[in-house]
Amino acid sequence: QVQLVESGGGLVQPGGSLRLSCVASGSFMSIYDMGWYRQAPGKQRELVARITTGTSTNYADSVKGRFTISRENAKNTVYLQMNSLKPEDTAVYYCNARRTPMDYWGKGTLVTVSS
């Protein structure tokens, strides 16, 4: 089985930047599509960004042009670079690894965007 550990969350001002990291262990990350999801207080969990094994990407409309997902398979790590952060981006961000029918989740890292 796969363990996923997120890091990089914290408090940032509107307009600021953060870089989230997710390290996978227990398997080779290269065989999984990877993604970032988030859940804000009182809201449903939503997809933020995904990157496939072939490095194709897709983003939620709300983050296009501001966030970038990338992966370094040799380090078993996926990143989410977040720029021009808005208060609406405040949420717990979760790392996800998928290879049907397998689906793994990290415990999340909190991002708070506030003055």
C-alpha cells in the first residue's frame, strides 16, 4: 500500500505564494496519476489539479493560471505551486494517488489565506 505525506501548508497573505509537497512511500509513484484536492470549511471536497503518469495536467477553473502541479518521479514527490492566493483558497489540501482500482489519500495540510 501507499503512504502519502503532505507538507508546505501555512498562513499566507492574499496575493502571496505557497508550494505544497507530497511524498509517496511504499510504491513507485511513477505508476500513479497524482492529484491535489481541497476541502474548505462547510464545503465539499473538490479537485484542484491532477497530473497523469504521462504528465498531462488538468486544473479547476478557479485556479487556472495561478496554480501549477508537477511531479518528480525519481523523488516520489508531487508539488503544487500556488501563486496569487485568495481567501477563497483557504482549505485543507489533500494529496491523492490513483491507479484503478487503487486510490490513496494523504492526511492533508492546511492552507490559510488571510490578512
